[in-house]
Amino acid sequence: MVALERSLEAAMNARIIGSGSETMVLGHGFGGDQSVWDKVLPCLTKHYQVVLFDWTFSGAVKDPNLFDPLKYSSYDAFADDLIALLDELHLESSLVFVGHSMSGMIGCIASIKRPQLFNRIILVAASPRYINIDDYEGGFDDATIDGIISSIESDYENWTSNFPLLVVDNSDPISVNKLAKCLKRMRHEFAVPLAKTVFRSDERDILDKVTTPCTIIQTTNDIVVPGSVADYMQKKIKGKSTVEIVNTNGHFPQLTAHLEFLAVLAGVLGFEI
């Protein structure tokens, strides 16, 4: 267990910007950092106090001792960090949580642990399980996931160059490059255990415990999360949930279709762009 010698706010580069009366928390996914939200921030900060932070695995976090692969071998520890960070910031109820990719499930777990924390969860390209099993289509078979993890282990530099081309719309090379830079900043010794945690996760059984209203944002073509996953989550989540489609390729609508992404948020949350 790693003992934090300073606040989570400082350790996780947390900051609050914007002037709205309500608070929105933005959680990034595997290999990213808070910069993945840069395109949508100018709009969101007009309507919300926006909380940004970096997970401890992120290359933007300077202290390598903060990420313990054993501790973070499940999403529970991330959810505990999220709750502790928001407590430290004195943000303890009625927040909007926008979780991209792995942060979507982390937000769901946090909402179960602390039911009053969020009044809405926005699940952006999120998935409770990536591996196909029985009649569940997660998008990958075991061998493909093993291959991804093996590539990260054996040639991380090459993987960080190629993976963004698969998961970010290639018609937006600036966004492809942004993700590649984020991945290259993440430490290789963190990437391997984190990839195992994420790609081999199975959080399907938590969905019927999520009572917070959820909006599931899915792109029209995401190699990481097939559309069937969004439909599955909508059926399983106990709270009222809807699926919204953003017309873009890839796993990062906030980068490659940020105006349409904002339009979806505006429609759901009731603000004007």
C-alpha cells in the first residue's frame, strides 16, 4: 500500500475551473490524462464548475510511487480514490460524472458505494467487459486480448504508435497524435498491469446496483466497444438510462466529434452550446 504524503488533489493534479452553480467531474480513460477534455472545456466551463484530474497511472502524474499495480488490480481502488478526491474537494453530492472508457465503470462503482454522490452519470464509450462470453458480445476474444497485452509487454513504443490509429478516427490526425503522446508518457511498468486490469475486467454484475440515472454515449463505429455493449448496459442498469449515438469513428468522441458530443450533453443536461 502506498501512503500519500500529500493531498490527493495535488497528487492527481486536480483542478476546478468554470463558474456554474452545478459541478461536473471528468474522468479520463486508459493511458490518457485530463487533456483529452481540452476541446469540450470552453463550453462546459460556461455552465459548470468542472473538476479535472489525472489517474495515478497517467504520465501527467509526476510521482511514480502513487501507482501500485496490486492495489489497482481492480476498479474498486480507483472508485475509492475518486470518492476520496471529491471528499477532499468538499464535493460530496449531486454531481454530474462524465466517465470515458474505464472511468465509466469506475463512476458506476463509486455511485454504488456513495449513492448520493452523483445525480447523473455519463458513460462515454464505456464497457463492463471487453471479452466475449456465452451470449455476451464484448468485442474481443481471449486470444486477441492476450495479443494486445503481449504487444504492450514486448514493444511498448511500437504499440503506443499503432494503437491510437485503431481507436481514434484517422481523419483527425491531431487527435491520433494526442493519444499517442499520452500513451508514450505513461510508464511501461504501469501499462502492462493496467491493461490486464482493464481488458480482463468484468463488471457486468454491478450494473443492476447502479440506481443513478445514466446516459450512455456510443459512437457509430468503435473497435473497442461494439454497439451491443451500450444496449446491454441500458437494459442492465437499474437507474433510468438512455443511449445516445455520436456520429464518429473510434473510441474518443470528445476529441473527434466534440461539437456533436457537446450537443448530446447539452440535450441531456439542459444547457445551451
